Amino acid sequence: MNQIQIIYTGGTIGMMTDPKTRALKPINFEQIMENVPELERLNCKIKVHSFEQIIDSSNMNPRIWCELADLIHDNYESVDGFVILHGSDTMAFTSSALSFMLENLAKPVIFTGSQLPISAVRTDAKENLMTAIEIAKAKKNDRARVPEVCIYFDYKLFRGNRAFKYNSSKFEAFRSPNYPILAESGVHLKFSINDIRQPVEGPLRVHRRLESDVAVLKLYPGISPKVVETILSADVRGIVMETFGAGNTTTDKWFTDMLKHAINSGKVIVDISQCKVGTVELGRYETSKELKDMGVANGYDMTYEAAITKMMFLLAQYEDPMIIKEMMETDMRGELTVS
Ligand code: ASP
């Protein structure tokens, strides 16, 4: 019989309205189970690990990502797949980070949560949880159908490092406009076989080191030298720069001089777009040509979540900024499409 490991970190899925304060507060996993008697009818064994401190995902951090990676590593041989219950607010950061930390992953790691608590009458939690488990145990020819870190939410399965939370009030909380969904649940569970990554041969390697000091430079018309200088001179080695359209920035000399200076002093700057759909094309417009020449890394169609966590990951693995830049532009776990 298939065995699934559920890891419960917190989030709305496991919250209940406190009758006194009327605020949502976390409940323990046994109470969650009581709300889903259908779990008994799934043809699989379920092991549960509940974090001691159940959190709203706004309190998620790289230390907990490492704990998650360790739990996956320690249970990897004994189970067929993992379902991680996590608040939706920062789920895409955790799923992106885990995708980089787990090299050669050959089993499903499916994140899910919900917009309404599992005890609510109109909850979306039951469907999300039940189908996430179905996906985590799905196999074909004895191999996992989705050997990837994913997010399952509102009938859709997304690659974890391609999705982002875009809606805080609809059940359809996530989108992944730059990459097709990996599966859709309806009457049947339909897998998009050609879009699912196949694992590379070799044992699972867990990378636990992350450097979380990353700065973000989000551009807007009128941004001043004072603001740009403050961000670029922060004591960090990596900067995620959110630009306009296809990766464009102002061509004002003070701005490009500041970027050049930062790069020459050993910082890595990656260019991702403020647009949620499409890709960065360095050199397409005059307003990005100079960026390419000075050595800004092309972030292509990466999400903000993937760019931040990939930077944290690469900064911890490598010293040489040239290597970090090159890796930033390389598709490591299906997080970007080189165009
Ligand atoms: N604030 C909650 C969290 O991210 C929202 C949710 O679970 O959807 O933990």
C-alpha cells in the first residue's frame, strides 16, 4: 500500500475561529483529521508530522525551509510522496526554495493549503487536501507521476517555482502564467505528461545552506539616486532588480553608473520583470542593452519568488559572482525558460 507523509506547518487550512476573540487561530492536526473522515477511505497509509509551532505562513523563514528539507530527506526512502500543509501567503516562496534545495528529486512534494479553514462549511480545504494526496501517490509503471515540488490549489497543479499567489479572496489563489499547469482535477485527474520534469538519475541531494541577505530594487518612474544608492550599497552580494516590461530600466547615466559600480564591486544583479507574464529580453530595447553589456544577469521569465530563493541558494553555494550570474541564467529546476 502507498505511504504518504503529510507535514503540517500551519496556515488557514488548520485554523478555527476563536469563539471569544473571533480571530482565526491554529488547531492541531488531530482536529483537522476529524474534519475529513474521507481520509480513512483513501487507499494509502498516512504518516503525519506536525510542526511543534504551527504558524501563519507570514512567519515562514529559511530555517524552517531547512527543517522541511531535512524531514523530506529523513523520510524519503520510506514513503511514496509528501504533502505539505502550508499557508498560501508565502507558499510559493517555500515551494521555490525547496525546489532548489532538493536536487535529483524523484518523488512528489505537493504543497497545499486553503483559503477557508477546514472546519468552515464552504471550505476549499478538503478538496485541496484529498487531491494533493491523490497526486502525491499517483504512479505509472511504478514511478511517481509528478516527481517535482508543486503547489496544488483549486483543481490545478502548478510547478512550485513557477507559481505565485495572486488572489487573496478567491479560491483560485495561485497562477503560473509563464508555465503550463502540470495537472488538472475534474471528473478525472489529468496529468500534462509533456510538461512534467523527469528526474535526473542519482540519489536525492539536500542542500541546506541559504544566504538570506538579498536586496530588492523595484523600479518606478522617478526613482532617485538616493534610493537606488541606498539599496545598491546594502551589505549584500545579491540584488533582485524588478524592471519594466521586457527587462527595461531608465538609461539615465547616474543609474547605469551605479549599477556598473555595484557589479564591479562583486555584486550579482538579476533582472526580472514587474510584468507577471512574459520574459526579460536583455538587448531588445535600447533601455536594456547597456544592462546586458555591463553584466546584469537575465532572469528571463522567473517569478519574484523563484528569483529571490534561487539567489539565496546560489549565494550560499558559490563565491564567484561570475558563476552565480551564469547559474542565475541557467534553468536548474524548471524555473525559467531561456529564450
Ligand atoms: N495567512 C494565511 C497563511 O498564509 C493565509 C492562508 O493560509 O491562506 O498562513
